[in-house]
Amino acid sequence: MKTMQLHTIFFSLLLSFHGISATTFIMLNKCTYPVWPGIQPGAGSPVLARGGFKLPPKKSYTLFLPPAWSGRLWGRVGCSFDSFGRGKCATGDCGGSLFCNGAGGTPPATLAEITLTAEQDFYDVSLVDGYNIPMAIKPFKGKGKCNYAGCISDLNVMCPVGLQVRSRDKRRVVACRSACSAFNSPKFCCTGRYGNPQTCKPTAYSRIFKVACPKAYSYAYDDPTSIATCKGASYLLTFCPHH
């Protein structure tokens, strides 16, 4: 952990030396259990922190995002890895590896998405791929609207039966699938003739997500109330922000 943080600090100093400003992105685990953040860069962006690591409760980890970086971050839960970094997570698994190294997480998982541009940054918390834990993004010292984005409700306790992912012993709901992944229909997935904002509308399932988490994406075209913008900010991504 210390080595990784030293590496990110060195990277930031290197960028500063070359006159390039990095964006500070802090991840804080306020859950009562460990979370293994997964980080997947967008096309053309570098993999950061090898794509994943363990973040114990009450601990934070700082990433330095290079200019024009884009990607998604999520929390893996219920993970177990051997000394070679091989293993599995109950939710959000990225191919059975501690280090996601560019791979995405297996849905359902709550996603934080961010895109840095010279004009402004775009960020959101998305439930389009389903939900596993509460997450929130809060910008600091930025210019513009700089709204909070996130889902602080526990959707697992209100997840409809058809969308539930249960623990191995079947006793509790550990994640809530999206209607798209559960039923794979164009109406729920916003594909085919539903592949545009005019025809793809909220469904009974996406409305459950939206009512519980008004500041998060609930379906593919849920843009106006879900995407936030800010310029020149630092960001705090919190797992389980209500704890």
C-alpha cells in the first residue's frame, strides 16, 4: 500500500516537473468491510494503480489522474485472493484478479465514471450496470456547478425479486441487477428501436432506482439529472458515504 502511494506521489511530481497538472482523486472506504476498488480506463487512457487493490475500512487511497483521463471505478466486495493476486469477488469481480489491469467489473456493480477535458470534467455515478454498494462523488475547489453525484441508499434491501443477486448461502441480497441484464430486452437495454432518448423511457424498474437514488443514472438515457460537470476540481469518491 505504501509503495503504491509513493508511486502515485512520484507520478504527480513527475507531471508537475513537466508542467502538467494532475487531478487529485481520493477514494475513501466508509463501509464497515473491506472494498477492493476496480479501475478501468477509457480508450487511450493509461491503467492506474494496476487497476485494483484492497482498501480496508476507514482508509483512503489517492490517485493522480493525468490530463484528459477517462474511466470508470467501482467497488468489489467479498473478495479473496492468494499471494499471486488470484481469486474471486462476490460482486464486481474483474476476471478473478486482484489487479484488474484494464478489465471491467462483472455486473451488477455501482459505477463511478469520470472524463477530464480541458474545458471541464464530466462525472456521474451509474446504476445502468446494476448496483452492489452505495457510492458518491464530491468535487472540491472546482469552478462551475460542481454538483454531488451518487447513490447513498441501500438498493439491496429494496431490490425487486427478479433482479436480486443472493449470497452463496442465499440468506441475503448482495447486489441488484439492472433490468437490462436480468431480462435482456431492447426496451430495458435501450437497444434496437429503443436505442434513442425519444423511444427509451424510464421503466418500473429504473424508477425504483431513480426514486432511491435521484443523483445517479438509472437507465441509459437518464442524462439531464445524472451527469455533473466541474472545472479544475479535486474529487472524493466515497464507498458507503452514509456510514
